[in-house]
Amino acid sequence: MRVLEIILTMSALLLMFSFVSGKLFLKVKLVLSAISIILCAAQLWIEGYRWQMAGVYVMVLLGMILRMAGIIRGRSQKLLSAGQKTGESAFRSLKRCCVVAGTATGILMVIGSAVLSSTIPVVKFPDPAGPYAVGIQTLHLTDSSRPEPQTPDPGDSRELMVYVWYPAAAKNDRQTAPLLHGDRPSNRKLTSAFAGSLGIPSFSLDYWQYIHTNAYPNVDWLRSEGPYPLILINHGNGTSSLLHTALAENLAANGYIVAAVDHTYSTAATLFPDGTVTGFSESLSSDHFIATGTQLGNVWNDDNRFVLSQLKQQFADYIDTDHIGIAGHSFGGAAAYEAMFSIPELKAGIDLDGSLYTLTGPSRGKPFLFIESEDYYNRKKQIADPDIDAEEKIMNNARLSGGGKLYIKGTAHFNFTDLQLYSSLLKYTGMTGSIDGGRSNEIVNQLVLDFFNSHLKGIHEDGEDAGTDAGYVEEVRP
């Protein structure tokens, strides 16, 4: 919870208790109501509205209304007769019960809001574990040589949004970049589309507008330490590059340029500079995964080739073109594996819990690391499928080319994205595993960094498999 949210919640609880406390003077109760209203207004103005806090907002407003209504009615009424005293006594008892029940309901609503606000917080990304400040730029690229395969208009060219993180010069006390890069209406369209793809109410992700990253927008590059190796990041099918912010920032803080490509119509939602938001168009079939995966993967790797060529032109002074790698999650990891063989510039790659659609490899491989979730590793052992057998053979042979295969205990599929940082409740849906999200994020970031350090920078870690063993107890190499 944010600071004012905590203070407002405590004030709301005191306000609720004041309705059943006979020891407080009316003026004290009125002051407490006024303080709660002022805190509520301040929280809404400074930090912004969150639906998770709705119970607190309602009870503060209702509490103030009831307090003012009590003053208007008067504090008490005189009893007219002994007979009336009996009836009045019964009425007072009933009224007292109603007040207690209402107060209890209000307290539960406030506590419920506090629980929701704590378990679905405004995410604070972990600080990157590197010596450099991080900058970020957003690119809108159009490949006029390729038509957009997902739209009926043959005149539509393939358009892409690319997010570039890099080692930055002095921060100059600038504010860090928000997670969402558009204006308020555009961001609302983005989060609404994202929520729709997840099957949740459109307002559910509105609070993402308050999330800030650790990167500084459009700051100067740190020239003194360049040129830098380049890493391309591919999101999973139906997700977004936004969900790999922590990984990208950590790599950039350790001396890499990182470019995350939003593969248009394969994301939950992508926001373009003109305010257009594209959604998700399913292109994969579980019954024909190899065929449909190959078709979609070709589109993605055409994206990767185009983006790579554009980056080499725009940032020629900063990119070490002899040391370029690629990483991806889920289908993005499978695309990264195929790209290693079809894009010659790529020297090393990582698949984060992705099932392969390319089940052959070159005669002489490049270093490639497969990092799986424990959930996927265990499920594969229970399935008899020749494609899975072929995939396992590729992964087991990766060690021969300087790569490797491992899984992380307690993880599920989305422990390789930033979603694990968004809410601890996700483990109950099966999207993330039993491992703490912060711990999993730390492990994945370090494994990815060590591998690329080994194969793109020549910084080797001690161990049997250079760049694949970070020494975590949760790391298992079968």
C-alpha cells in the first residue's frame, strides 16, 4: 500500500470505531470525521483513485454523512413518561444493535480494502542489481516492405512498438518513466484491452497508470563504457513486452542494450503513438502447434530481423554488433530458439519456459540456455509425445554447444514475467508457483545475466556450466 493509503485506512478504522465508542466527545468524533474526509481527498488528489480502496472511500464518505445527520437530529431526546421510558429503552437497544452491526460491516469493508490494496498493490519494481543508471526510449517502427498479415487491407504495412533500455548517463534528478507510456485516455484503452484479454473487468488494471519503473525516459546514453552488447527480448503469445521490464532494466544496469519487441496482434494489447490500441489475434492451434507455430514464428522473426536492422542504424555508435543475443518467454522463447539459426548476427539465446515448434537444429549449434518452470518440467514427464521427446533431446544436447537446461523449484509459467511481482494471489490461480515472486525474479535475472555475461562479454562464472549455475538452491539441472 502507498503511504497515504495506509494513513487513510487507519483513519477510516478509527472513524468506524468512533460510532460505537461512548467515551469520545461529539466534537472529537466530528474532528475525526473531518480528518478522514481531508485525508481521503488528499489521497485521491496526490496518489490517485484505486478500485482496491473503494471500501475505504465509501465508509469515510458514509461516516461523515451519518455524523452530520446525527448533529442535525440532535444528540438526545427527553423522555416524557415512565411508560415511554420502557419503549424508549427498547428502541435504544435496537438502535444500538444496528449501530454495532453497521460499524462491524464498515470495519470489515475497510479491512477488506486494505487486504486488496496490499495483495494487489501498485507495483514497485526491484532496483536493478547493476552499476549503471538505466534509460529508456520507445520506438515506433514501420516495415514498409511487409504487409500486415493480421488485417484485411493489403495496403497496411507491419508496424511495431519497441522499447529500448540502455546504460544511461547522469539521471539529472529526473522522474523515472511510467510503465504505461501514453496519455490517460490512451492508457485506459490499453489497460481495458489488456483486462479483456485476461477475462477480467475492464477497470481492473486502471491502477497500472500509477506504476513507475526504474528507467529514466530519453536520458543521454553513457558513452564512456560503450559499445554495449544487444539483447532482443520476445514476450509470450498474448502477453506484452511490459511484463519483462524488470529483466530488461537489470540487463541494462549491467551494461547491455535491451530491445523488447511488441509483436503486433500477438500481444494482449499494444499502444501506438496515435492512440490506436491493437488487441490479440490467436494464431496458434494446440492441435497443429508445429505448423501454426512455424507460421507465426516466421512473422515474429521477420519482426526481429527488421528491428535488429533498425537498431543497428539508429544506435550504431552504441551497439557492439559482434555480440548480440536473444531471450524470450513462452512462445517468445521458442521463437528465440529458431531465430538463433535463422538470424546469423545472434550469438547466444535463452528460452524461458517455452515449448519449441522447431525440433531440429544446425550441425554446429550456438550456446542456448533453456530455463523451465518446475510445473512444466513435471508435466512433460507425464506426457508420451514424440514432439516432446524431440524437444527434450534438443534441450539435453544444448550443453554440448555451451548452453544448458535447468528448472527452478516452485515456479510456474508466469514466474518468468513481471506478473509474479503484481500480486501474490496469482499463485492460487496456477499462473505462478509457490516460490516468492521477488525471489524468483532475482533468480531468473541473475541466471540470464550470467549466461549473457559468459557468452557475450567473456565474463565466466565458476562452475560446471559457465553462465548457467548461479548457485541458487532452487536451481535444478536434471
